[in-house]
Amino acid sequence: MIQETVHLTQEELDSLIALLTQYTGIIPRSSHLEGIKNYIEKKLNEKCISVPEYKTKLIADKGLFSELINESTVNETYFFREEKQFLLLRDRLFPMWKATAGSMPVKIWSAACSYGEEAYSLALLAKNCGVNAIITASDINSQVLEHCKAGVFKDSSIRSVDGSSFKNLLLPYKTDGKIQFDPEIKSCITTKEINLSKIDEIQTGALLPKNQNIVFLRNVFIYFSQNLRLKILNIIAEKCLADGGLLFVSMNETAQINFSEISPLLEKVMDGSIFYFKKKSREVKANG
């Protein structure tokens, strides 16, 4: 008997998107919905299962859920993306850290690391500046974290314009059309599976990197509601950043932040054209 081809109704698609949002906080962009629909229909037909069965499998199978997350977000990224922020690290912040902290490692969290280009960019830059770095790379997607651990990337992760100031740092690791990092660089980076949408839950709280000197939280707010963005920013300020720690968001996402409701622990800093948050010391807050 030939299995009839499954076609999702709008109601079924909406229910699956609602499940995705419930578990991950991700609200897919409207331009992705047709692709998500096609992906789910393909899965249903491949596995010869109904929509309710697929929902059950999604909840039980992390790998299957990771695949759906991949289809619902854009994981394409590249080394030294938004290079102005990395230039600030190179020219001012890392030299300042080295002068004041010496050999003490700087703690950095790449909080939505995707395949890992951002985390490796930070590791390379710290090494180049003579700064010891302990980097945590986290993502909700276990599949992209495995890629990050491997430390092997296509050379298409190098862009000819944005990030080009740092191409020379990648050349020693470039061979046969790919970028392959050595154990020294990989040893700076620890991966963690963290669901930012559950950041206020006890189980997630236990995983959060603490006393971080720098947090990169970039190109993820486009998928979250305004309330979730604020919750994430405020909990990172309270529980993750060290006093004086810096929090970078994507320059393209600043318009999506409601500054009037940001934690009083965070002060906005404009350094030329570069925007970031700095955590006030608790003494300053108490005396303010």
C-alpha cells in the first residue's frame, strides 16, 4: 500500500511553530516559514508518521529537535563578523586587560556561538594580543556545538570585506580549502548546550558561565520576543558578568532592545561607532 503524501495544514504548521517557540523561545522569521513547512513535510513523509507522532518524537529526540532548530534559524556566520567590535578588542580592550590583569585569563562567553566562528575569532585574537583566554561557546543546538568542538571550517567562513582586517590570523590554519585549528586554540574553548529561553530556570542557571569579563550575545535577538530579550540581558547582567564586564550585542540588534527596562547594573557605552554595555560595580550601584 502506497503511503499518501502528507501536506501540512496551516493549523498544523502553527501548532509545530508554537511547540518550537515554547521550548526554545525562537519565533521564526516569516521568510523562513515556507522552508520550515517543506522540511517538516519531508520528515513526515520520510518517516511515515503523523503530525502528533512527530511532535512526540521532537520532544523525545534532541537530535530531531536540533534539525528543526537548524531549519528555523540562520546558522550561517563567519570569522570576525562585525569586525569593528574585534578591532576595539584588539586596539584597546585586550591591551588594557594585559596591562592591568597581566597573565590572569580573560573569561569570555560566546552565548549564541552557532558553528563556532565567533568563539574561534575571540581565541585567535586573544592569543595574538598576548592575552590568556578562557572561552565558553554555547548554543541550544547540539549539532552546531559538535561542529564547534571539531574546530574545522570551510574557507567560505572567511569574508573578503567584513572581517578582512584579521585574515592574517587565520592563514596559519588554512589548508586544502578549509580552516583547521590546532589543539592549542581548541583548548581555549569549552562548549555548553544552553537554552537561553530558559535562562531563568534552575537547571539552566547551573550551566551559566559566571564572572565573565566579556559576553558576546549577537545575532540571536531577531528570533526572540521583546520580553525574552530583556529577561536574557538582565539575568546575564545579574548572574554572569563580572563587575566591569562588557556585553556586546550585534550592532544590527540595538533597535530591538527596550533600553528603558534594562537592568540598572548595565550602562550603555558608545565608543566611536561601537556600542556595548558595561556592568557597573555593585558598590557604584549601591552608592548611586
